[in-house]
Amino acid sequence: MALVLCNIGMAARRSGDLAAAAASFERGLALARQSEDAGTIAMALTGLAAVARSQGDDARAAALFREGLRTSRELGLSPGLARCLEGLAGVLSAREPDRAARLFGAAQSVREATRTTVPPDDREEYDRDIAVVGASLGDRDFARAWDEGRAMTLDRAIAEAGADVIAASVASSPSPAPTA
């Protein structure tokens, strides 16, 4: 049932009904926690984080992506790790572009290792975040930071993503306009 609720949440998010998406992910998360289903917990956390980001709540999105990252790590190398790294990078894109580029690079390494790509539903936001980071850093610095991220071990990337400075940075800066 938890997995079904997460799938309903994804469909609601895709259709733009963020309130329904959040409600489905919250219910799915509660059920997944009861059954200790780490995979569905990670999925629900990532879905809730994406919804929070779409609603302009970057502090909550960052906290949920970090929790999703820790939960996904317990499962081993998984596409959920890449999604959480990309989500955190997106949250940081305007505030800490160098760190964001490293996280995007690390996420790309995870995607290559898991033979996955950015899901179509996330592609527009991903491309927009990459453009923000690229414009902030310029081509040379973006490529340098991206390569640094690609060279990180997974544990180093998780440490970079989970650093307390992310929460402090996000909490002290105004959120960009919500995306639809």
C-alpha cells in the first residue's frame, strides 16, 4: 500500500496537484516506516522533498533530500542516491553553485554506475538547475567542479551533500520562486 501511495503521489506531482502529492507521499511514508521498508521510505522522502522544493520550501526540501540520501545509502548503490544528490544540488544551485556542480557531478557518476538517466518528469527542473549553476560559475569552473564531483567516492559525496552548512545556507537565504 505504501508503494501504491507513493506512485499516486508521483502522478499527482506530475499533474501539478502538489497538495495531493504531499498527502499521498506522507501517507506512504508513514506506512513504509511501519513496515520498515527502506526502499519505499526513500522513495517517499524523495517525493516529499521534490514537492517541498516545488512549493518553494528549500529548507524542508534539503532536509528531506538528506534523509532520503541516508536511507538510499542503506540500500547500496541505487538510482535514489542520484536523485537525492541532484535534488540537493538543485536546492543549492543559486546559493552555492560550486558545491551544486560537485553534487551534480557525483550524481552523474551514480547514474552511470546504476545505468540510469534523469527521469523524464525531473528533466526540465534538472536542466534549469544545471543552467543556473553553469551561468554562475562559467564553463571552466563548472567543468572543474563537475569533475571534482565525479571523482568523489560515494561516501565523500554523501558527506558533501549532508554537511550542516547546507541547512544553514538554505535557512538563511530567501527561496527562489516556486516552480510549477
